Amino acid sequence: MGFMSPWHWAIVIIVLVLLFGAKKLPDMARGLGQSLRIFKSEVKEMQKDDEAPAPAEPQRELPPSGDTTPGTTSNADTKKSA
């Protein structure tokens, strides 16, 4: 025996038919199928995004030509502040 024997499945189907009626079950199954298809496609897209290489870090701007010593001001900076 497994988790759900054929008798268990029969009881579940009978309860579903009694609760929802025979006319509603195909619509419910169709909606469930569409939901599963959408879920699968979204999972594939997420996996595809994870496999894509990460973008390279942007290059940093170089300091203006002239003085390249950190912490010092160039002539252009001193003219602006004066």
C-alpha cells in the first residue's frame, strides 16, 4: 500500500464532485493547469536569470590629469575656491 490507495482517490473524487458539482470541476482543473504552466515558466525564467553572467563592475573615473596624489588639490580646485 502507498500513501493514497485507489480507494482513497475514489473517496476524494466523490467528495470533490459533491462539493463543487460536475460542471465546475473541468473549469477548476483548467484554471489549475494554467496556473501551473505560468508557475513553471516563471521558475524557468528565474533559473535563466541566475545562470546569466553578472555584469562587470563599472570602471572608476580617473582623477584629472596633473596631480594624482590623493588628498591634494589641483590648481583648478584652488582657483574655484578663491
